[in-house]
Amino acid sequence: MRVNIVNKRALVKKIIEQLTSDLSVYHKAARAAHAEATHEQSKAENKYDTRGLEASYLARGQSRQAAEILQAIQEFEKLALREFKKGDAIELGAFVELNGRNEQSFYFIGPRAGGTEVLHEKKEVLVITPQSPLGQQLAGKKQGDRLQIEIGGLRNDYTVVLVS
């Protein structure tokens, strides 16, 4: 299967849709935590009562996560996509297919939002960043290259089947 630039645009669109959905969830959670933190029943009854403080920390963390997701969306929206030719090395914007022992894995090398998964053309595609451990191991590899990847303490052999 060959993934061309049109299909990568569709893939990036799905990633943005997933991130937008995640952003909505974080906004709702942050608003709920903020309401909890500022509610009159969250006022401390004694020096050991930290409900309001904990809720404010939670609201702040969720707001920070929402800002991260918003920044990821913006970076994906302006990501320049190109078609990788046979012999091109894996880098930002590449769609990568790896084959291992009884296992096929699909990755998109994105600018942010590592760990985001989307279903694209009946395949689970995982977004990884060049800075991630797997992204670092894949950087510079080409179609046909073999590599050993350690995941969860287990080392497995993989072949780069496609870089597109």
C-alpha cells in the first residue's frame, strides 16, 4: 500500500480532529475544576482541608494541557507535507510502516502530540515525535532498513517496510 500526499493530508486532518476533540474534553474538565475550586463549599474548613487548593491545581494543569493541545493543532495545521521517495530517510512528516515478528505497526512522525492514535485507512496509526525514544531510533532509517527496537524492556527486530 502506498500512502500519497493526499492520503497524508487526510491522516493529518484526522489527527487534528482527534486533537480538537481532546481539546474540548480538557476545556470542559478545566471549567468544572475551576468551578469546584471557586465554589463556596470548597472553602477550607480548617488548615488540613485542601479540596479547593487541589481543585485549583487540577484546573491549572488541565488548562496547561489544553494549551499544549492547541499548540499541537496549530503545528499540524501548518505542517508541510511531502511525498517521501524510495531511499529517503525518515524525518518529520513521514508515514512509516514497520514489520516485526507477527506484527505490523504504522506511525506518523509529527511535530507534537506523540501518543495520539487515529484510525486511517483501516490501520491504527500512532503519532510519534522525532524527540521520542522511538522517533530517535527511526530517524535517518530508510525503506528496507532493519533495526532493533526496545519496547517495554523487550527487544524486537523490525524492518522498515514503507517511508512515505
